[in-house]
Amino acid sequence: MAGGAQDDRSVAERVFAIADAFERGDELTLSEVARRADLPVSTAHRLLAEWVAWGGLLRGDDGRYRVGMKLWRLGARQPTARKLREAARPYLDDLLEATGEHVHLAVRDGLGAVYLERLSGPGAVRVISDVGTRLPLHATGVGLVLLAYAPSGTLEEVLAQNPRKFLPNTLTSEKELRARLASIRTTGVSRAVEELTRGVFSVAAPVRDAAGDVVAAVSIIAHAERAAEPQFVLGVRMAARGISAALVSGR
């Protein structure tokens, strides 16, 4: 083990420890993976090589590792995720046709928002989010919606991670985030301008299941200069309500 003590874990448990190291969706160096998985660097290196060969992880030119699309595809086949995508697709198509910008569907995964779907117009603003991407809850429109309706204590977990201030507009303090989340619960939408990516505006709304629980968020991401255009809020509200109704009816 990293500390030199005997490791009584099975091979499978060590493999799972590697997977758990990427729980927050980070891009990690070999030493960071070894530390998080509590493994010797040599063992972590060997297991990472096997993960990469299988396709579960990717190794970038900079030597950092990140989750690969093979794991994403497996997760996307999970019944709940598949049902969400199928229910949402007609409404996402309508949003794309109406705005020509990026349209997203995301769910909460721990302290991150994972994007299940992304549709994009040819002139859409450049963004870092894509299908399978996992981004911090506090810095994205969909993430803030999911955080606003997350179980009690989730915000405290986010704050304990010392949330990163990506841009001047990124909210990171407890006071700021509590006020934003309260506003989202009151208005039913999240509006964000240049909080993760420069030149980008987003508006997001919650998707609810038959029990009324928020299970996903839908968003439009557009050029920041379009932030005042009213059709975005209206469109994302209607899409969220439509997806929610489709989930309830089982269509």
C-alpha cells in the first residue's frame, strides 16, 4: 500500500479502488490515482494500464488519466438513464430547433453533474460539456439546479471540497451558494453568465419524476450576449415540464 502496510484487498477490490479514484470526474496523474486508491505507484500503474487497454480509462498526451467512453456507454444503458434520454429527446430537439444553441440533459452523480445528452446547432458557442462529461455542481446551470434540489447535506459536501472559482462570476462561498439555490427553488430556473466558460450564458430547469422528485436538469447554453432574450427561460421551462410529464405518463 501507499503507506507500506500489507494490502489485504482482493484484486477486484483494488480494481474498484481505481474506479473510485475518478468519482469526482477529475483528470488524474499516476501519483494522484495511487494516493486516492491507496495503492503503491507500481500497482496503480499496472492496473491503470489494464483499464486503458479495456477502454474504461483514457491516458492523455500529458500523462493524465480520465474516464473513457466505454464506462460512459455502460452507464448510459442503465434503465433510468435510458428512460430519461428517450423521454427527453423530442423536447431537446424542439429546443435545438428554436434556439440553434447547445441543449443539455444532465443528472447528479455525487458532487458532479453528468451530461446524458447534448444537441448543438452549427453556430453554437464553444463549450467544454459533452455527453459523458462530469462537471462540478456549483459552476454549471444544470449543476446548480441539481444542487438546489439535492438531499440535505449535499451543499455542505460541496463546500467541504473547497469549490473552485473558475471565473470571477463563479459562486464558491456558502452565503452566495445558499442565496442562489434558494432563488432557484423559488423561480424554478437557474440563470448563469460566464460562471464556468467565458462568453457563455446558460439557463436550466428541473425535471421531476412521478413522485415529484428532481431527477435531472435540462438547459440551454448560448452566447452570453443573448442572456437577456426571454425565449430561453420560457423554452427551458416548457421542455422541463414536457420531459417530466413524459416520465410520469411513461411515454
